[in-house]
Amino acid sequence: MKRTIGYFVVLFVLLLSGQKLLAQGNLLVAPIRVVFEDGKQREDLNLSNIGQDTAVYLISFLQYEMKEDGRFLDVTDSASQPTPRADNFLRVFPRRVTLAPGESQIVRLQYRKPQNLADGEYRSHLYFRADKNSAPLGMEEGRDTTRLSVSITPIFGISIPIIVRNGRLSLNVSLSDLNVSQVNDTIYSLNVAINRGGNQSAYGTLEATYESPQGDKLLLGLANGVGVYTELNRRLYSLPLRVPPGLNVKAGKIVVRFLTPRDAGASELARSEYRMP
């Protein structure tokens, strides 16, 4: 299933299709999030090597716990899991990928629903790690072994969430604890708590818009791909706001909204308003 077409062709096609891309080191992965629901059983992931050397990537599953500030904690080996894991129902192949410079390959992910699967949301993270034991092409031989040398090689990795949803699900979202602080003349910081209820995670776009007393609107800040997973009842988020010179934000109000992703209709899940003192 390896593709030998160039990286730029792959990137162009993915951008036209509207897929979001995730890059770390020399590896490009799309899509960056997979949800199995409504009978979906398969997803093809595109891996592209955007570096100058041949690279080997190992693929495995990990378990992460999201903390209130958005950080992730690796709990793969923990005896207790904060959220039901999905990797028991998932198969991925191949598990090892070798990519020449500019080369891409499809990695296939399959979901097999077990009998009597309880209602709810299950999650694991698919991890793509550069194999530090595989030297780039042309570097395996010809080294001078009579001299002492130290080589520091960074190990790059990318993980993407894989979510399985089954049965009756519920989700409600609200925004609270809003406050805005000024960083400099044109940059402000909006702090907000994103509250989540139900047995489904929240995922979408957080946006802040200034509304003048006359009803004029101006987008001040936006963040895509904001998630609150099922192990959390709330997540604290800081959104940078860019205020044009001369705009008196105290004259109007800041409307903050949490929306579903654009490819899911950009429906409003929650909103709140803030007036600067």
C-alpha cells in the first residue's frame, strides 16, 4: 500500500480534501483524529516523510489521561485507566513503515465491534515513533570505529486520538469563569473554563468575538481542535486575543462560543458573554 508519489502532491490532495494535517519532525500524518461511529469500520491514514533521509516509523497504541490544563499524562501501563480504552477493538497495519524522502504510505485502521459492547465512548491514541535503531540511508557503513564519538539523536513521535462511540450518548457543554487580562497594547488573554457533561467528549472550535453597542462584530481570537475528554468535567483554556489599535473593547462586549468543527457544521454548543471592567 506504499505510494511513491511526491510529498507535495500528497499535501496538495489532502489540502483540497479539507483534511487537517499533523507534523512532527519529518513525519506528516492525516487525519489527526479518528472517530468510529454510525457503523464506520475503517479509516485510512496517510503518512508522509517530508525529510531528506529515509526513515522508519513504529506504530503502536498508547493511553493518555487529559489534565485540566490540557496536558496529557501517559497512563498506558497504569493499573487503573481513567477512560475505557479502544485499542482492544482496533487493528492497525502495517505496524512498521519505511519511507524514503518525499514518499508516503497508507496505514489502515479497522474497528471490530464486540458483542454486548456497553454504551459509551472509548479512546486510545495511535502513536507513530521514529525508530532510533534504524540509521538513515547511507549512514550504516563507513564510520570510523577507531574514534570515540557521541551522537545525540532526537526521537520524534506523533500521537492521534482514536475514538469509538457506541449506543446512546449524551453531551452538554457550558462556558464559565471568564476573565480577560491585557498582555500588551494589542494582545489580550481570555481565560475560560469549558465545562463538559455526559458520556461523550467535546471537541471543536473556541472563538471570541467583539460586539460593539451598534452590533458590529469583529473576531478577536479563534482556536481549532479544542477537546475536553470524558475523564474531565472541565478544562481550563487561555485564548490569545488580538485587539486592533484604537479599539476600545470596554465599550462593547466579548462573545465567547464553543462550536462543533467546521466539517461537522460548526454548530454552537455553548456561549457566554464578558464585559471588561
